[in-house]
Amino acid sequence: MVWQSHPSLLLKAASNTMTAHLHIPHETAPQSVIHTCWPADGDLWEENLAPARAEFASFVSHLVRGGQAVTVHAASEETARDVRARLGDTVEVVRNPYGDVWVRDTGPVFAVSNGQLKAVRFRFNGWGGKYELDGDQQIGLAVAARAGAALKEIDLVCEGGALEFDGEGTLLTTRQCLLNANRNPSLSEAQVEDRLKEALGVSAVIWLDEGLIGDHTDGHVDNIARFIAPGIVACQSASGGDDPNAKIFDAIARQLENARDAKGRRLEIVRIPSPGRVVDEEGEPKAASHMNWVISPKTVVIPSFNAHADAALAILKPYFASHTLAASPSSHILSGGGSFHCVTCNQPRV
């Protein structure tokens, strides 16, 4: 495990003291920048490229109207022109290569240590070898360098979407993802937990069993459970009698009810309606989720797939009294496999 101030400059290994002081704020804390990667590859997005770009412009506009600085990484000059045409000078546009837009997973997990910004970088293997794209190994380094953050490289296969933090030392994750044979086959749950605690400065790991049906990430937690605030966690309940994840939602709620956070507290559980049954062209369930929201100190934007989003917002509103809440379309982004949280990377202010 090595700290470095730039991808080409190795420094001494982090001391136990530095690790102990590592802190990952909750996403409602002030953010210096939210990074995102713009849809660029027509071979990947096909007929969804232009509609997905429109959906990106919509959710990013909600963030910038709330005063949040956003940096958009563009894979080509054509991509950069599209960003500028849709968003003008409201965002910063930088040119960097990447495989696809899922910078929550290919980018670093930003943390703060002794008043300095750090970029924790796990090994990334294309979500268990499913999608290995040129550029996805490099974009995390580019984002960390852009932020001026020292790197902390971790010998564990993991993605940022598999990790949810309360800002007070508690981490949520899933066994389906991090204990999967396609991620870390030689490590036990206890070994993975120890590496997470050492790498991220957390003191409590709450394990959920599995994620949504149809989720090619193998159960990322940002699709199923999110901290509204320390001690308060949201998860979903079924919408409609044909909701394919009804049993999974109830199991998640039970597991959260039995958990304790880093402060020893039982969690307050807030259940919001799911989007219900959302299917692909073959009629198979897609991993549509209202949990995949993007959050900034003044704005919460949840993905919208149908009318159930309004009911979800109504329940969340009292818990985000100082925020503007909005639902923004995400059906075309979902065609690529994720939504707003998946395509963003929060850089906390230090």
C-alpha cells in the first residue's frame, strides 16, 4: 500500500497514524468538485448516445443550479463540443480518455487525511471481467491528478459504487459484490473487511447480502441502500405486485434493522418506493433504482424512470430539508447499466 503525490512519484508507505486520520465525508458535506465522464462511444451506446447525453445535461444542470462545481471529462473533441453545446460555460470541460462513463467505479474514492486530499484507488477488473475497456484503468489516475490528491493504491478488487459511507466511520457494502469469486476469490469476509477498514479509515462495516436483479455490477450498494445522514439509511420497497426485487428489498430492510453503525447506534430505516418492474427489450428486469441519486450540499437528484419517482421524492423531502430535491430522467443512461451516482465522483472540499 503506497502513497504517491502523482502517478509517477512514489512516496513512503502510509503510517498507521495517517491511516487512522483518514476520513471520508458524507456526500452532503461541501464538495469542491463533482467529476463525471460524458457518453462518448457510439459503439457502446448505439441509439442511446444522444438521449443519454440529454439526460446527463439534465441532471448536471440540477447540480450547477444549486451552486455545485462540476468537471466533465470528455474523451474526444467531439464529446467536448457536445458538452459545451448543452451546458455552455456552466461546467469545466477537460479532455481525458476513458472506456465509459462509470467514474464512480473507475475513479478514486476521495478522502481527507490531516487536512489533505487523498485518492484511494482499488484494483479495477471490469466488474468481474465483464467489461474491460481501454482507458478505464487510466481515468482514475487522471481524476486524482486533476484534484491534486495523493494516491493510496489498495490491493483489493473493488469499485466505488460498492461502497456507501455515513461520514462517521460506517461503511455499507454487499457480499454479492466484494466476496464474489470474480473479485476477491482468495479472501474471506473478515480479510476483506480488514482491508476496507485499513484502506478507508472506517471502523464498522455493515454487510448486505445481495443487490438488484439484472445488476451487472454484482450488487452495488449504491443501488440498494444509501445514508441520508449518519444513523439514517434509505432503502426501497416494492412498487406493484410484479416488482422483481420485492423479496430482496425486504431482506435488505431486515439486515439494516439488525445492524449497528460505528457509533453503536441502531439505524433509522427510511423506505421509499422503487421504480417497480422496469424491463429491457427482451422483457428482462433492469436494475432501475431511485437509490442511485447524486447529492451535493444543496441538491439531491434522483433518477426517474416512471411516476414512482414523485412518491420517492415526497418521502425523502423531510430528510433533506435544506436541499432542493428533483427527479431527472435516466432511462437512457440506465441502458448502459447505471445512473447518476454511478457516473459521478465526489471530491470533498478540504
